[in-house]
Amino acid sequence: MIEPIKKIWIYFSNLGINSSLTPQDVRITRLINRFVFGILSLISVSFCYQIVKHLVLSGTILPHTLMMALTFLPFALVFYFNHKEKYFLARLLLIVYPVLNTTAWMLAPNSQAGNIHYSFLLFVIPIVIAFKRLKVQLLLVGFVYLAFIVSHYITIVNPLPIGDYYNPTFGVFVFGLWMLIALAMLRFFENEIQFTENQLHEKNTELQEFSHIASHDLKEPLRTISVFSKLLRDKHESELSENAKQYLSFIESGTMRMNTLLEDLAEYSMVDGVKQEVCAVDLNKILKDVISDLQGIIQETKTIIKYDKLPIVKANESHMAQLFQNLISNGIKFQAKGKSTVPQITISSFSKDEFHTITFTDNGIGIAKEYIDTIFGKFKRLNNKDEYEGTGLGLATCKKIVEFYNGEISIESELGLGTTFIIKLIK
């Protein structure tokens, strides 16, 4: 007995399921099929019970019983539409028909006594589940609200044109049914969120694996290319033509750029993967360490770095070091070519409300206003790579670090007059 019922359940659950649907649409279509199957099964059992009960007690069948069967029968069209791959019509019918059906049933005493039109409150959930476009959602919610107003007006006028049969427990039963339906739909929401979180976790794991490959495995063949091209130049330079030497230069510069790109990709992808817990980080110490690490390029370019006393923030030291290093390096690197301008970087801070605000101001080439909104994009480069080295991931990494701590990063800049990066970190 159980096996045939299981086969019927599986058959109706999978009506309309095919490989052209997205995984989410498969789950929604299956949910709709199961919901309709459950409703029709419940109505069928109730119909049979009412037939037997009233035939035994009074020898007659109440009009309500026949009307219940007839008014719920059109739900079967959902199966037909899904089977014919008309998914939008199936979902639309699932919303529109129950609303019209419930409004009509408000003419019956039982429905008025049970206030079944308040079930319209539940319709927002299936509307959001079944339809993704905001315009369609708003139109359907408006339609449901209009039906509620009509239903409510019917209860006020109280015409009661359909019969005089009244069951005092009907409202209790309906309320319990609403709760079960709401629970099922919210459980579906919860499962969708869990499914999405699991997918996101898998993607993050893949990204971390990729960063490992980028940091180690992919660098090894690059080292081989770089070492052997250098050996070839050192041992056979006198035998090489000018063209061959130029080709070797292309190989060497290409491997250097690729190595830099792999390092930047690893740094960007590892922002979310840092395992250490956040702690109190003295940004003054971070700044001194970064200046020490960049001492070579600072002395070479004669860069002047001025700074005020910086705050202590709750963060990860490696994150803050990467943030400071990227911003200071940018201030040194993006200077006008062909001019003897000495790079100057001023770092200051102040605290207001719930934020520590740190600013990095340089006297570099600046950024045109039309590019300010896009500058934090991944691989976004505004300058020729032959003029300014870089991969376009530095500022994207800065943004990711700041947002990792629920902070904000913005830019004020004018072309040719320098740039100010404004960072807000929660106290």
C-alpha cells in the first residue's frame, strides 16, 4: 500500500522537472507540485468524510460539500501547466486562483465566522518564493490586498446568500491549517538559505585551494622559466642576436608580471581566510613596520611620509599591514612621469561617533572624477601597465579588508592634484 502511494507522490512531485531548469527552479517547481498535491489530497479526504457523515446522519449531501470539491478542483491545472513547462502560468494560478476562491467563499457563513480572508496575510511568502521580479511581486501583493478589501466588505455587509450551515470549530481548524502552511513555506526558505550558504562555503573552499595553487604550484614553473632565461642570457649573451636578447627581456618581464599577479591574487583571496581572531592592533606600530619594509623604494624615490598619532583598532595585524602597504605603495608609485616631484604622503586620523577615520593623502597623478566610482573594482587599471606596474587588485584588496570589518573606504581625488583615501573602521 505504501509503495504505490510513494510512486504517486514522486510522479506528481516531479511533473515539469527537466534539465533546462536551474537548481532553484527545480526546487520551487517541486515544492509547488507537492503543495498542490497535499491540498487536493486533503480536500479529497475531507470530501469523502463529509459524504459518508452526512449520508449516514441525514441521508442528504450538503451543498457545501459539493461546492468545496468543485471550487478546489481547478488546482489540478497547476500540474498541467508544469507538465507543459508553462511554469509562470502554474505559479500565477497558485496565487491568483486561491485568492479568488477565498473571496468567493466569504459569502458562506462558515468562512465569515472563521475569517478565512485573513489567510491572505500568508500569500506574501509564496509570492516572494515563486516570482523573482519586484514588479510582478508588487502587482500580485496589490491584487491580494484588493481581494482582502472586497472580502472584508462582504463580512461587513453580511449578506450570507449561501446556506445557513455553521460549524463553530471551523475557524480553529482553518487557523491550524494556516500555521502548517506557513511553517512549510518558511522551512523552504530556511532550506534555501542553508543551501546557498553551503554553496558559498564550497566556493570559498575552492577559492582558498586556488590561492594555494597560485601561491605555490603555479609559481614553480615561473621560477623555472625565469632561472633558465637568466642562465641563457648569462652564459650565451655574446652569441645571442639583438632580437634574441629582446625576446629574453619579454620573457623575464612577463614572468615578473605573472609572479606579481599570483601574489596579488593570493592576498586578495586570503582576506576572508585569515584564521587568527581579531585583537587590539596599534596602527602606529603597523605603520612603522610597513615603512621599514618599504624602506628601499622610499629611499630610492626620496618619499616623504608624514603621520599623526593613529588609533588602536580591533582587527588582524596582517590585514592592517596589507592595507597600509597597498595605500602607501600606491602613493609612491602613481607619480607624474618625467617630473622631479618628490612623493609626499600624509597619514592622519580622528575619531567621531562610532568610527575611527584614517586618511591617506598623496600628491600623485590623481584620479579623474568619472573613474572614482569604479576604482575599487577587481583588475581595474586606469593607467598603461608599461608606465605603472600593477595588477589592478591592490585597491580591491583594500576594499575587501575594510569591508571585512564592516568599515567603509572612499576616495576624494582630482586629476593631477593627488588623492585622499578615507577609511572608517568601527571603534
